[in-house]
Amino acid sequence: MEMARVVFLTVLMFFVLVTVHEWGHFYFAKRAGILVREFAIGFGPKLFSYKRGETQFTLRLLPFGGYARMAGEDPEIVEISSGQTIAVRLGEGKVIKSIYLDQLDTRRNVIRGEAQSVDLEDDLQIRLDVDGEVETYAVHPQAMMVKGSQQIQIAPRDRQFGSKTVGQRAIAILAGPVMNFLLAFILFGVYIQMAGVAVENPTYLEVGDVSKGMPAEAAGLKKGDIVESINGEKIGADYQKMIDLTSESKGKPMDWTIKRGDETFTVTMTPRTMEGQEGGKVGITPMLPTRDAGIGETFKLSGNMMVDTTEQIFLGFRQLINHFNMNDLSGPVGTMELTGRIAQQGIVYLTHWTAILSLYLGIFNLLPIPALDGSRLVFLGVEALRGKPIDPGREGMVHFVGFAMLFLLMIAVTYNDILRLISG
């Protein structure tokens, strides 16, 4: 049951991070009048899909990302060539609502003919030769093109991503990372409210987490217990003193005086080694006493945590560039494994970790790496300076190469993560 809870919380965390990011793209693209064809969470095969308005909302198998697919970014509409036989269905005012490209004999209540000219972007007209008579039909801006079981809404030029101003496109792209920054700020605030703020000039230490199977658990220690003395020595708020005394007493019984509420009692524990750590351990995480944070204080501290964490993230980038090591990277598998271990420690720690990941996701996406939001913003910046867009084919090739390189790197990092998990 505990494992199921951890898996659920881990998957939920990734779902929230990706959904918030892609919702930023989706919302501001819609505000700009861009047709968003699909809002997808995950990659790979579809698990669940439904359509609301003009957008197909999809949940896919691999929870490692997502996308908001905007009209004009991909050549997804099938072209209708001159002389091609098609069928159309008219709505009110004899305006074309549906265009059928195949299985024409099975379509009912349609007009079938040979297309003379087709304009589905600017004038929205189709000239159709029906039994020798040529007639021009207006096309509804939300008309559907149907081929087999696939239905694709047409995208007039003013509904395409490329038709919008540089500012509108930049906002639609920038909105994804900004939503991650906003989520991180909120989650840091929630964490502060749950964890509290360290008391100034503390006079005692509390027992934090108690590790399973360790001497502290066997002795009955609980979170919130106050450590008054060890082997007769007062501890007060001296965090390091408690650690040193415990470390030096490996294999030797120790008398701990504990205060729990109004009760004071003594327990005997024998520190032992833990894998990968030196000295004796009893299996507790000492913590300083905390107090509740006010609303204004929470906002301030949340902002401070945003700044401090950002500095640490960029420090990590710098160290990775100066001393690249594959073992310093962690892909989806490694991140999920670490997230699962943090989730086991409780919702407070998971909230803090989710805030860090959200901030990291926002920052990483703004890096000028091809295929990321930062690279697309660079292209928009160049367009704004030169007064005309860069050739879409060249830009698309840059993003394609960047995506391929990131994908290969993710495969290599994931392989390395799996080897580390297998080897322990």
C-alpha cells in the first residue's frame, strides 16, 4: 500500500509539472487567437483522449513531457491538389462545413466534384466543378477536413502561430516557463507553511524523521521529541555536538534523556553503522524547533528560496560544463527514483522537491538550446531585430537537430540511470 502511494505521488508530481507548463503555452496561444490542435501530457501511444472545443486533450503513455500543438507549427493538413475529386457538405448559408478526401461513395448529403482551386488560408474558398458546372463555395473558418477516421480542422492564416506578432508569439512561448516559476513560488510558500520557520536563538533540538529498523525506532523515539542530554551531557541546540557524540559511540550503549510533552524519560541506544556513512548512527534527523510563518513572511521567504535555489541550479550548470560527467546527469528514470525516495519521507519534503523541480524545469526550458523554449525565443528576437522572420525550414531543421540530440542524450542518461539502479 505504501509503495502504491509513493508511485501515485511521483506520477502526480510529474503530471502537475508538465500540465502547468503546457497550460501556459495553451492559454496564451488561445488568447492570441492561435488554433491549438492538441494539448498532450506525455509522449507515445494515447491512453485517453477527448475533444473540447477546437482542442484534443490527450494523455499519453510516457509521462516525460508534453506539448501544446499549435496550427502552423507542423504541416499536418493534407493538401488538396487541383483536379482532385472531393466531396463537401454545406451548412447554413451554403458555407462548406466539411471537406471529404476519400470514401466519397459512402458520404451522404454531400456535393461531389473536381476541385479547380482551393484556398483554405486566406480567401477561404473552393471552386468546384460539379458535372461541368463550376461554382465557388465559401469555406467556414472552422471547417473540418475528413480523411478516413481522421478529422482535422482547417487553420486560416490568422489562426496560425506564424501570423501573430512577435510579441504575441513570444508570450505564448514564454508562458510555459513562467507558469513553472509561479508554481515553484506557490509550492515554496506551501512548504514554508507546512514546515514552519526556525525559531531564533533556539535552546533545544527536536527529533525529526525516525528511520525504520534503526535503534531510535526500537527505542520508541517519535518525531517532535526533545533531546535534553546524552550520557549526562546537556545538548541544548548544539546540532553538531549530538552528531559527534553519536558518531564516536559506534557499538557503545548511550543513555539519551528525552522530553515528550510533560514527560521526561531515558532510553538506551547503541549507535551502529549505516551503509555509505561513517561513524555511529541511531537513525534520527535532528531539527531545530520551528514556529508558524505569517502570510507576509511566507511571501518573503518563498522569494528568498526562489533566489537561493536558482543560484544553486546555475552553479550546477557551471560545474557540469567545467567537469562533465555522465554520472552527474539524471534522466526521467533517475529523477523518478529519487522522487520516490523523497515521497517516502512525507508530503512536506515532496512539496519542497516539487518546487525545486518546477523551478529547474522553467529555467532549463529557457536555455538557448535548439528545440527548447529558449531557442524559439532567440529566433523571435532575431526576427524582431531584422524585421522579418527566419526561413521556417531552416528554423525547423535547427529545432529538429536539437530535439534529436536531446533525445539521444536522454536515452544515454536513462541507460546510465538503469545501470545505477541495477548495481545499487
